Amino acid sequence: MKNVLAFDLGASSGRAIAGAYDGSRLTLSELHRFSNDPVMLGNTFYWDFPRLIHEIKTGISKANLTGTTFDSLGVDTWGVDFGLVTKSGRLVDNPVHYRDARNIPMPAEVFAKVPARDIYASTGIQTMDLNTIFQVYYLATRSPELLTAADSLLFTPDLINFFLSGARVSEYSIASTSQLLNARKRTWDTALCDRLGIPTHLLREIVDPGTTVGRLTPAICEELGVQPLDIVATTGHDTAAAVAAVPTDGGDNWAYLSCGTWSLLGLELSEPFINDAAFDANFTNEGGVNHTTRFLKNIIGLWLMQETRRAWIRESGPISFKEIDALTVQAKPLTRFIDPDYPEFARPGQMPEKIAAYLARTGQPAPDFRGDISRLITESLAMKYRVALDDLERLTGRKIDTLHIIGGGVQDTLLCECTANATGRTVVAGPIEATAAGNVLVQLFAAGEFKSIDEARACVKRSFPITVYEPHERALWEDAYGRYRKIIE
């Protein structure tokens, strides 16, 4: 039995997961779950990083109490965000949340210095105001004293690894989300940084997923009363981890949809796909295991429903997702649509009001009850997935027959059904725990338990339940898709 410990941190919660591999099947057991609550302090939206480190230590302690000997530990998180560390190892400032309003005007300022098309030609990353390049440019132009005080810029999983082991490195998959990495060379684009006044000495050595970067520090071992274990830079970006766990049989006729707060829909390619058409379609090229490229579209995902639920709770008290699902099935289908990526939907707060305003602006009927809103979110996401799949086929020339849905969205059976119907493609849903599974698989792969990523994916297929959805009511959905395209265009 091989045992490893995975920490999977999302935008709203985190977990410590024990991964056990018996030579055939993988078993995941949740040891600790905790909320990830960002904090508005003054006018800045921060991550509560010290609290996250506390929760990770709690997870390590709980793992120790099981009596299991763990061989390694790996951390995956969301992309783009980072922390600054001094030469002596102190955190310069609490890391800022990617949804902070400071980012909004930065793309225009950056592109005034370096054209967007030139940046894309090097980095292959789609323009989003939350990208690291814009966050660091803000510091370089507004708060240069923070950069001056720093010795290292470390992305969130790398920052956690530093405080666990002392290692100052940048794992490839998480570094690739920054829009500071040359996608073809897989090295920092120092010329781009120089043009923007971003200090390149802050950028650390890039290591491949699965690299052992150090050991749990003696101080933490003494604090927690635990034995040392290896710290592995697994696929630090949660989407890269999830894609590593796609239970595909191989071939190139499949796409993946990592479905959670964000929806990440794309293809796994052997090299970056960077040209003017990809730039115009705003597709991104991010790194994966074995130097693969995740050519994908970032789509606002279940954030829409999460924010809607938060608004309803503030308005009238608790409501569960199960209760929302019951309302959704009561609503009339295919009557209203939104563009999930409408800019107003990306910011927190008052989501039902924002949706109602969008419907009014586009000449659609106002929602009659809450089920109308949850239904239109579900169906609009499915339609947006169809747009992205059609664009992938057009850009790459591939024929996509199967869409693998992985992550928390697998539990939303209506979303899976609607996605099959809207896209006209077979949907293979599962595993739910794809990110944690990918985190564990890369640690096991690094330990020599698998000879290839295909072998690791076969293990996923053996280990977790998978549900297949076939498309139905094609004429009805094709008609609705035509109406949807007119609304969003």
C-alpha cells in the first residue's frame, strides 16, 4: 500500500485527503475540511493566508492521528495568485484575491506598453484582468516598495510549499497561469517583464510536476509531533491536477470540462496552440503533466449559482442546493438565457439582481420565481460549453465526440444532462474528486507507481464511478441554441 497526503484548496474551501494505492485501485479519504474565507480589509480583498497554513497544519496532525505512514504531501490551489517573501523568509503582505477591484484597469495600462497580441504570442494566455501579469504590474506601478522588500514571488501552492519545506521554486503548471511564462520555451519571459518594469529576480526556478522539493521542516515536525515526509510539487494548479485524472481511453476525440466555481473546457495537446485565431477567440495555453498543454477556455462556472444562493440566504435565510435543485426542475425549460461571462457576473454580490438586469437589457422575460433563475444558469452554462466546443473544433480541426466532465459539477445531474443535449455530444461524468485524485496520482507517478499518465488514468477509471449521458431532444435544443447565440452576440 502506498499512502500520500493531498491538500486541495479551492476558492471557498479546502481539504486534506489521504490517497491510498494498493497497486490496482486508488482510494481517497477526507481527513479535514475547512472554509477558505477571503477578507475585505480597507479597500483590498485578501486571502487569509495565515489561517490557511493553520488549517494545513491541522490536516497534517489529523493525518498523523490515523497511524498511517504517508510517503509525501502535495498541494494544489487555484491559479494566478501569489505571495511575496523576503530573503529572511517573512511574508511581505497577505496575498490579494484575484477578484480584487485593483485589477480591473490594469490590462489597458499594460497593453499601452506591450500590445495584447504580442503578449499572447509569447505566453499563449487569454486576457483576464485577474492574471498575475496585471497584479504584479499594479504593484510595480502603485506599491513598488512591496516588490523592493521581496526576494521571491511564489504562487499560492509554491508559497505553501515554502512555508512547509523552505523551498523557493515555481511548479510548471501553476507558473503557466501567470501570463509571464513563454509557453513554447517553458521559461520566464524576462524581456516582457523588463518592458513592464517587473523585477525578474523575484521569479524562481521552474520545476516539473512531481518534483520533490524538500522535506517537512524540523520546526513543523516538532510543533505538530509528526515525522518528516517529502514535499512534492504536484500539479499545483487545480485544473492541471483535475485533467491528470480524466478517465479517458486515449485518442484525440475528447475534451474535458473541469466544472466547479470556474468551468475550464479544453483539449490536452502535445504543444501550445498559439496563433491569431486562438488569440481572437481568447483561448489559453496552460501547462500540464509531461509538458502537455491544456488548450482551454475559462468560463465562469458554478460561481453564478454559488453567488445566487448567497444572495438568497442573505435575503430570507438558509437554502440548500438540494432545495434549489427542486425549484429548478419546476421551472419551464429553455425560456431565458444569459452569457455566463458577462463582466458584471464576475464580481461578488447581488447576483439575482444582476441576472434580472441582464434579462431586461436583452428583452427577455423577468424570472417569475427562484427556479427560473437557477434553471437559466444551468442551461446557459450548457449553451456556453457548446460555444467553446464548437470553437475548439474550428480552431484545431479536431472532431470532438466525447466531453469528460470532472469535479464538483458532476453532482449536478441536470447540468450534465443539459450539457449533453446542448452540445450534441456524449458526456462522461466523473470522477467528482478529480482534483484530489490528480494531486495524488502525480505524487504516485513521481514515486514510480505508474509508468505513464495513461496508466494512471486507467487507475482512475477502475477506482471511481462514472456516469454516461447521451444527447436527447436534438431539434428542441438546436432551436434554443440559435436563440442563445443571438442573445449573447
